Amino acid sequence: MVTIGEAFTPTDGIIYSASDVKLKMGDSLIPSPGSLHLTESSCIWSCEERNASISIPWPRVGVHAISSVPGEGLFMMLDVNIVWPGFYSGQPENNGDAHPDELGEDDEGHDSEISEAAMTEIWLQPTSREILDQIFSAMRECQSLNPGSDVSEDEDYMEAEEDELEEVGDMRNLQLDDEEKFADAEE
């Protein structure tokens, strides 16, 4: 569960910390920079000046990457729609293409309430590229300590039978420069 509360500094399981990190959620840039703490269990951004913090458990981080838009920083996509009063109001119930008065219709065939509302985009913007690279490296380490919660160790994975592999065997060695194999193909 994402936790929003008063500013604090964690004491246990810290992998990496950086100060003067700006936070942008959706279209909202938090005006004051804060401290970023990457722990074994969560990503924590805390701002003493505004007495506010957000703690995001690693399983909630669906994607993280270095981004150059809206400025050099680290982009994270969370699998939850966050509402942080005074900072970020969250996403609307749909992506703006749906018309609620048209019953039974949704935008482009997607269920907006599920696919669009259940995510939040966040950017962490440190003061230098060196710190950004350190954050990214530490974040990779932290996420490796917390594999996705949607994959269970007991889950049965399909394994190909030996005879199925033989059927596919010729396809593995398919080469596009072999004119005989494509002689009857239509252009």
C-alpha cells in the first residue's frame, strides 16, 4: 500500500539516499525538493519543508526508466491511482476520450475505469546525471529484491513437449535469404 504522511527519514534497510530531488506526479511538480530514500522494501520521497512524504512499495512500481522528458530524471509508472491532497489530485476516471453520458460505450474499446484510472506517473529529478545513474542502479537492485507480486512460485508454466519442438525445429533455422522457401509467397 502506498503511504502518504508526514516527512520522515527511514532507518532500516536503506540501499541509497539522495537529497535535493524534485518530485513530479502527473502534471504536478511539487514546488520544494525533498530527500529520496531507496530501501529494501520501498521508494520514499520526503520533504521536510512541506512536512510531507510518500512511500511506495516496490511491487507497486510497474516500470522505471531514465527519461529526458519533462527534464532529465527517473520515470516510474505505478499500478495505482494516487490522490495526494494538496499535491496531486490523481487521474480522472477515464482518459478524456470517453463520454459518461453514452451508456455502454467506452474509449477505443478499453474499460477506462480499470485501464486508465489504476496508474500514476512519477518523475524523480535529481540535481545531476551522476546522481540519476546512482538512483537508477540502486532502484534496479531494490526491485530485484522484490519480484513482481503477480507471479507466484507455484504457478505452472507450460513446457513444450519434445514432439512439439520437432515441429518448430525448421522454423528456428529459417533464413530470409533462402529464396526456395519463399518462392510461392505472394507479394
